[in-house]
Amino acid sequence: MQPTYTIGDYLLDRLVDCGIDRLFGVPGDYNLQFLDRVIAHSALGWVGCANELNAAYAADGYARIKGAGALLTTYGVGELSALNGIAGSYAEHIPVLHIVGAPSTGAQQRGELLHHTLGDGDFRHFARMSEQITCSQALLTAGNACHEIDRVLRDMLTHHRPGYLMLPADVARAAAIAPAQRLLVEPAPADENQLAGFCEHASRLLRGSRRISLLADFLAQRYGLQKTLREWVAKTPVAHATMLMGKGLFDEQQSGFVGTYSGIASAPQTREAIENADTIICIGTRFTDTITAGFTQHLAREKTIEIQPFAVRVGDHWFSGVPMDKALAALMTLSARWRRSGLRLRSWRRRLRRALKAS
């Protein structure tokens, strides 16, 4: 007799805790019993897809809107078909949980030569492949499942990259205790010494700057800073732009928005505003070949403040253990001093309007 509450139910409840209300995927013989629990779940809908690759891309698109996504495939042939989509989610920092319905624990321990395997008794070939394109993985057992589900989901939401769970059929059916509270994901703490060092160096660079530019890209969006950035540029005299992957990050009708920066492919007035500032602040940027017109960005290192998800740089000095939101908050505090330089920004805006008319 199957327990009233199972590990499969626990996993589904944790997906709901993450804000996920749709599970994409393809039925397969190793996930069918778990899929019965999915269909019976009151807060989670099943979205069957034509194939696993489509499911991976659908979960990716869903996660871009909702904040996290999930897909279900069967072991071996199913999960391999999804890897291209999962790799794309990894490259673009999208939190997607890949749940793989797998053969039973006993069959794996006995090394049975089952279908969908490579016929050598090793059931972890495909999990090892997924290690390269996920930030956290777990091979679930009846004893570790609840702890490991929580760990992988926390890692996925913290690092904004895919996670991987191998769910054997018997483990999905095993009894579990319903969680006593919602899944808590604590914000990453800052190394106070590193943060203080960053503030000191950033303040020193900004102190001598009359023109400051801000360049933001998709990682600022992924890490939930869009609203904060929009509020900041609305009240701070700073020329700002996005890169191509960060389109939509700013209100492009906002005073001070200068366009999309793509190295030499940028509009001349955009390059002038960003590159020729005394200090350039880069937040969540990735200078890849395709969005910089072949690495043609010209952002002098010595006058750049760079903020990445868990590390920051001022000139040649890197500071680790400083989360992006903490670094941005520190810059916003420092920026109160810039607001007196509004005259300089208005002068620059007049030059920009003249350049736009001339073009």
C-alpha cells in the first residue's frame, strides 16, 4: 500500500514553494508513477511536451518570467534529449530543476542491464554528464531525499543556474514527512572586510570623477536588481545603457538612457557617453564576442567598477564574497554625493540631443 504522503509529494510541494506552478516534461517508463502524483497535485499543473528538448526550452522560458522552472524526463534517453536546453539555461543563468525518473534503487545496486542504459551496469553515466551544466546535483535515496531536494533547490535559486535530481521510482513512492515550513533561501552574506575594501576603493575612484556612466546587463536582471536599478537612475545623474542581453532592464524613455552598448557597433553617442566617462560602473555584464562586435568594447580597466554576482572589482583590485545586491547598495549610498553634479549631466544631455539631431 502506497503511503499517503511520499517523497514525490515532498518534491512537488517544494517546487510550489519556489513559485513554480507548472511542470513541463515527457512521460517515460521510469517516471510514470511519480507523474501520477504530479497530475493529482492541487497546486501544480502538468504540461506535456512533444519531446524533452521542447520541455527544457519551455521550462527555461517559464523560469525567465516566473523566477524558476522545472522539467521531468525519464532516465537516459529522455534526459539526454533535454541537455541542449539545460546547457542554455546554465549559460544564461536560468534556474531550472531537471528531475529525472530513474530505475529503482535495487536495480541500480544489482547493476541490471536495463533498457535506456549503456548496458554496463553503471547507472551514473548520465548524471555525470549533467554535472557540467548544473550548479548542484543529487542522486536521491529514501534516506537523503528531503535534505537533498532542499539543498539542490537552494543552490539553484542562489546561483541562478540549473539543478539536477535523479529520482529512482521506488524513492518517489517512499514515505516522507510533509515540510513544517516553506523552503527558506537565505540571501548570501557579505564578507564585511571585503565589502569595506570595495567601498574604500570605489569611493576613492568616484571622488575624482565628474562624469559617471553605468552599463548593466542580463545578470543584473537575473539577480533581481531591475527595480532597484531603475529607481537609482531615476534620481541619480548618471548616463546609463544596457547591452543586448539586458534589453528591457531600464526604461528607455528615462532621461539619461543613452542606448544599447555593443562596442564599435554602438551608436557614436552611446559610445561617447559610456566609454568617455571618468568612471564606468558595470553591473552584471558579460562581454561575449557576439554582443561586443568581436570584443571591441573600450572600457578602460583603471576607471571601471565591475559588479558581478559574488565578486566586485575596482580597477585592478578584486574583492570576493561581496554579493551583487550588497555592492549595489553600497554604491547607491556613495551616489548621494554625485547628485550635486546635475549641472554636468544636463550639459552632457544637451550635447547628446545635438548629436541625435545631427545623425
